[in-house]
Amino acid sequence: MNKLSFILTVTFCVCGSSGKYEPNWKSLDTRPLPKWYDDAKIGIFIHWGVFSVPSFGSEWFWSSWKGKSSEYIDYMKHNYPETFTYQEFAKDFKAEFFDANEWANIFADSGARYIVLTSKHHEGYTLWPSKYSYSWNSLDVGPGRDVIDELSKAVRSHNLTFGLYHSLYEWFNPMYGSDKASNFTKQIFVNNKMIPEMMELINNYQPSVLWSDGDWEAPDTYWKSTEFLAWLYNDSPVKDEIVTNDRWGMGTSCKHGDIYSCKDRYNPGTLQKHKWENAMTIDKQSWGFRRNAKLSDFFTIEELLSELASTISCGGNLLMNVGPTKDGIIAPIFQERLQQMGQWLKINGEAIYGTKPWIVQNDTLTSAVWYTSKDSVFYAISLKWPKDNILSLKSPLKFFRNVKTVVNLLGNEEDGILKWTIDNDAVNIRFPDMAKVKSKWAYVLKIVPN
């Protein structure tokens, strides 16, 4: 056993004493979800790295190019010398316009409560000066800066929660390739790169989210996932607040972890038994920035609010992704969507933050209405303006048998209580004139049974 392996063995020794999580899924799955996460509801994902330099196709550029995808081969053939290597892109990842405080202002104005930055994607390039990624990190090549340090401080100064994404595997790391060739009977990459790198990340930056990815080729035993998580939950500096997802090895997705992400852009549309997250990207086709994207490739604000309403109603959190440019700019299309989301949440956030699923998720008369609740109050989020200013709902009908039930439109409370009637087994709620309504794109009724 080499010295590093000995250190890992000692570090991960969890003996099942009182209050300690053991390095097995049965024990780890008993850990309660930190309350801050369920209350926050909305986060922003950031995919940024060397792949932002070509900014073509997707963040999987290197893998797609080396995997002989004709689209990527043609792009490289027409734009770069035949001898060009992917590593050469890094020198142009300058991030000269990256301003962490400007980013944090944009995020705060969006209404998001937590941020998740890609510390390292599958290309292996780290956004911090990792001791385990010599000459392939943001200090040694590219920006010449510790990106994580700058952004974590700026985000926290805006009272937002900071988290990190981390890819377990690296496409072309020779240590990982050697382990894979052994059918994962060897753990050279895990012992010498992955585990110490993740521990460095946690100890140095103390994120409140660790969003794991790149797990699918090998079992969790290869990744030493349960041993690492036992350390994370028992002894790390973020043991009480950290939230992890479910990507820790083949077969763990949607089965283990504090939250389930299950698959990219996961939105089941029904209430789930376990806390989950809809990690989706505003650019429908890519997580990283694409120079060749079309306007139609981006979610409209109406579509984003539909994702938000359906996600929160069914017990999930929404994690919206933006892909900055190689220069460190968050493109205007992303800024506009985030700004619009923030405008809507300033009026209607009461129906989102700190809420719980209601007795039903969407109305039986229309799929364009989703429900949330808080204490004895519940909210109806209408994604469309009702025809003739009358919204007919069936699901909450029993609460309107009592004539004292009070209904307001969020943002227009000063206009008084909305009138309603019961007719044909539905409650019909009269909206005010649209010209007077402060909310745009989607409209929230606050319903208070008495």
C-alpha cells in the first residue's frame, strides 16, 4: 500500500459510532436533506471551461472530435491546422472580461438562491489551481486566476449559496484509461487523482452543493463513493450543510444521494417521493456556450416559467444553466432570461420559495395551472391569461364551499379580493382587467381557506 492509499484508508475509516454515517448506502441514505436546499427552490448552473473556446456543438467538443463525429472533424479541418490539439485551446481561455461581482449581481437579480459552478468537466481542466491537475488548471494556463475563489466570495457576498459541480471521470486521462482497461479492477486514477482532488475542493472552498457527474462507466465501488460520502457527511467542514446528488456510480442514479437528478433535464411532471432537481439549460441543445446557436434554441421566459411551476409543484428544485463565453461574459440572451425570471419572482416568489407540494399538482380542468402550498395557504400558478378574465378550477372546489375563502392575485392585492362563483362543479375566479395586472407571463392566485 502506498502512502496516499494509506491516508485514504485512514481518512475513510467510519466505525459506526453514534451519530456517524457508515460507508454504505443503507446508512448514507438515512441522512436528512439540509433544509436550506428545499426552501431555496431555484439555482443557477454554470458550465464554463476550455470547451468555451471553440464554443461549437457542445461542451462535449473534445470527446465528439476524437470520437470521429463528422461535424466536429469538419469544423477543425476548416479552421485549425492538422496538428492542432485540444490542449492548445486553453491558452485562449483568457476570461479577460470575467468579473465575479458582475456575475453575482446578475444571479442575485434572477431570484436564484444558489449557484453551482463546474469546477471540472469531463475534459479534466480545473477552475482552481489544483495540486492534482498540474498545468491543466485556470491558474497555470488560460485566465491565470483562481476562478472558484473569486466567484465563491462574490456569490456569498450577495447572500447566495455557493456550490460546485465535479466530474468523477476524465475522458483522456491516462490513469483513468489504465483503470478502465483493467475493467476497473485497478484504482490508480481514483486514489491518486479523483479522491484527493475532491477533498481539496471541499476543504479549500467549502461548497454547500457537490454536484457529481461522469460516473456511468464504473460502479460506485470503483469510485469509492460511499467512503468519500461518509467522510463528507461526518468529518468535512461542510458536513451539516452539504447537498449531494445521485451520480456516484453505475446504477446509483435515482436511487442514492440527497437529491435525485436522474437524468439531464429531468422533469417527471408528477409528485416524487424523494427530493429531486430539474437540471436544465436555457440553451435547449447545449450546456456550454455555442456561437452557432439560434434564437429558437433558447427557452422563452414563458417556457422557463412552465418548467419552474411544474418542477416546484411536484416537489423539485429548478437548476437553470447558463454557458458563459471564453471571455467571461454571460451573453445577453442568458442575462435577459435571468432578469425576466427575477422580475416575475419579485412579484410571485411567495408561491415558490419555502413552499411544499399541495394535495394535487395541476388542475384537472387545465394543465396550465400548477399548485404549491405554504402552511394553510395554497397557490394556483396559471401559465396563461384566462379567457374572458375567468379562470375555472376544479381541484380546489371543496375549499370554496365555504364562502369565507379569500382569493388575491399576487402583485395586485391593493385592488382587493377577487370575486368567485361556483358553477358546474368548478369554481370560477374573476381576474382584474389585464391592464392593471403587475405580473407578466404567468399569474398567481393566493387562496386562503377560512
